[in-house]
Amino acid sequence: MTITEIMGKGTCPFKLKVGDTWEVRGEAVPEHFCGWAFQSIFPFLTVLRFNGVFPWGGEGNKVSVCCPDPANPVVFELERIEE
């Protein structure tokens, strides 16, 4: 997953920034990652993990998801990497 945008005028309290990237395997929260954001992202990761797709667009293996911070939402692009 990669951060593609931080909306709002502030910064992420976890110091996440555009361009930060993580590889997620399994269900563990990545080190130094916001638990609130991960809880929002997790259902989408699960869909991608099991080759699901989203009806609102995307390329089938990608989806954009936003964290729940109303003042400084962080937008993540999730992508399933084929192994």
C-alpha cells in the first residue's frame, strides 16, 4: 500500500507522508502505522487478498481508501501484487 495524498491543512499524527509504502502480509498492523487507518483499510485488503474486485472502479487489483481522520485524511492506494 502507498500513500498517494494527504488532504487537509495539517499533518498525520503518525507522521505518515505521501510516497510512504508498506507491504502487508497477513493481518498484522505494520510497524509505526496508525491502528485507526489500518482498521479502515483492512476490509479492502481482505477483498484484494482473495482476488475480489470493487464495483466502483479501479483496475481490479487496486483501490484507493481513506483513513478516518476528518481533519487530515490520508489516502492510501492498495494494490494486490501477483506472486
